[in-house]
Amino acid sequence: MEIVFADRLQKLPPYLFAKLEELTANKRAEGVDIIDFGIGDPDLPTPRTIIESMQEAAVHQENHTYSSSAGEGYMREAVADFYKKRFGVDVDPAKEVCVTIGSKEAIANICKAFVNPGEKVISPDPAYPVYANGAALLSDAVPVNVPLRADEGFLLNVDRCPTDAKMLYANYPNNPTGATCDVSYIKGLMEWCKDNDTIFCYDNAYSEMCFDDYMAPSALEAGRDVIEFGSLSKTFNMTGYRVGYAVGDERLIAGLKKVKSQIDSGAPKFIQKAATHALELYDGRRLPQVLKDNNAVYGERRKVMVEGLRDLGFDVPMPKATFYVWFDCGMDSMKFTEKMLQHGIVVTPGVGFGEAGEGFVRIALTRSKERIEEALERMRTG
């Protein structure tokens, strides 16, 4: 029997990073010391208090049984409390919150809930590939990639968006560009979506990773016609825990829950206990101390990397949020990436995030200041 991928799978673009992974593995095999700024996976530890909370929860057998695909009530309550304290927004934990297995699955599953085959889904370009691929293409929808431009602060310009799209994804603070926005900008997106009967999906995974007194808003501060996705992955250095949440319009949350009820049985209860403890560390709008400490580390790394790249002649903006540095590398982004790899440095080519990312490179600040300085020295003398 011939085994053939389904049409929807064959529509997925080639996995550009497979070549990069192969090249990196070859360099490691040659004994090259690799400094990896590629993947956005925090190198800082999960706060001890969260680990201890999970360990305590894991002792009890009731936390080893199936959860609900919508999440346990205590975590939904914790998410609602977090939104009240952090953003000043009231949400109903029963109807307007869903616990997710990280934010990635929910970003994909919301499309399955509401978008029919052949309908359009607006995805920024460059962007997290899940919007166009895991969400749109794997739902048999048509992704419409709308370029983000440097001269517009990498903000999605709705004047270039089709007015007949079923869904729109936006993400600020932004991966990969590090761009930020305010509530008034989000309100503009929301109003445009309402005017054009387009479902508004807002990815807010990096809201707590901000610098220079900037505090990222929630889309729910602009209104309720939205579903917003959050994650504890980057916020609390919990990428491997796979836990997050969706908050917003109860009709959108209901659709997400219905899809999830057919696909998963929820995040493990002992993980939800740990996530609940993490969210309870908030005592008002300001960040808890563990997050202030994390951001201080990333902020220092950001300064060293940006100033070092500027000294090398690159025009690099100082990001106000995320732990990414995004800059124009002055050449084909894959060629620049391969050039860096010759020096044992792994970066991510911008074209991996979409055609409009060509000519740019993303660096994840997930290595120590000393390793950043070493990488800059290799670039300087190589």
C-alpha cells in the first residue's frame, strides 16, 4: 500500500529549519563549540517555589487522574484573578476561560472551531508559523500573509488586510520582531474585525517580558470581542510544562472547548496546580519579584547584544519586550545564518518566519551575558 500525506499536510511549506539543524549537528560533530541563539527556550530556571508546588501536588493521587479539557476550576479561577490584578479586567472563569496545553495548541484549535475549508485567515508576516500553518493550512483554510514593515514599527496594517477573512491573528509583544503596541492600537484592530465580521485572535504570550517601564496590555482592556492566548512557558520559564490559557468572548471559548473535548483531556492536574501557584504570585498590576529578576537578566543581555551588534555596524533597535533581538543583517538571511554557523553561532533566519522576514535575523537571548560577549567577539574577529 502506498502511504501518501493528506493534501493539507502536503500544503505545508518546506521545513527550513531542518537544514539549519543538520548544519548545526555537523558542526557539533566536528567538535565546534556552539553558542545557540536559535530557539526561544529560556535557559533560566523555573522558580523554586513553583517546582515545590508541583512536587507537593504530585504526591496526591487525585492529581494523577484525568483533568477536563477545559481545565480545572481552581486554575480557571487563578487565571481570572490574574486578569483582574494584572489588567483590571473581570472575566468569568466558567465561561470566559479555558486552560490550554501551552498556548500553541489553542492557537491552532481555535481555527478548527470556526474556520471552514477555503475561508481566509489573516496571518502577519513575519510571524509565529503556527498561525498560517498549524492553524490555517491544517484547517483547510487559506492563509493570507500580510507583511509587517519596519517603517510601521512591525505593526499589522489593516489597510492591507482582506475584508472577507474569517479570522485574524495578531501578536504583541511580537515574535520574532520584538515590536510592541498600546491599547489604542489593539482597539483599532478589534473595531476593524467587528466591522468586517472577522474573528480576532490575540497571542499575548510575551506580555510579562517587558523592559524600560513598558507594560504590555491585554486585548481585553480594549473590549471583549476577542480571544486572547497566554502561556506560562516564557513568563515563568516553564516551556516543558505545557500549560497556558485562553480568555475572552464566551462564544469563542465555547468553540475552543468543544474542539479540545474531542482531542485532549487537559493538562495534568499537578501541572495546573503549579501554574495556579505561579499566577497567585501576583499581588496587583506589577510583576512578582521572580519575574522582575528574570527580566533584569534578559534586559542586561539585551543591552549587551544590541550594543555589541551596533558596534559591528548593524542597525539594531532596542526591543522593549520579549527576549528576541531582530535586525537587518544586510544579506540573504539564510546565507547570514550559515556564515554565523561557521563561527559556531546559531541564529534564526528571518525567512523562516515568512517571506517578509527575508533580510532579517532573530537572536534569542537565551544564553548568558558571557556567552553573548564571546559570540560578539567571534563575529568581530572572524
